Amino acid sequence: MQAIEHLVHEINQYTALAEEVYASTINSEQIAEQTLETAKGVIVPLKFQ
């Protein structure tokens, strides 16, 4: 029984870690999109100078 409890604990830890990685990935994607939009606003006017 103790082995099963240990396994469940390990799975829960990996699940929590996977959720954190997923949230971080989503956050990074949002930052990349914002950076791209900002860069477009800066680079496009430079082409016409």
C-alpha cells in the first residue's frame, strides 16, 4: 500500500510540474506576441524613413 501512495504522490508532483511548465509556456507565448506587435510598430515606420 505504501508503494501505491508513493506512486500517487510522485504522479501528483509531476502533474503539478507539468501544469507550471504549461502556464509558463502560455505566458511566454503571450510575451512573444506582445513583443512582435511592439516590434512591428517600431520597424514599420523605420522602413519609410
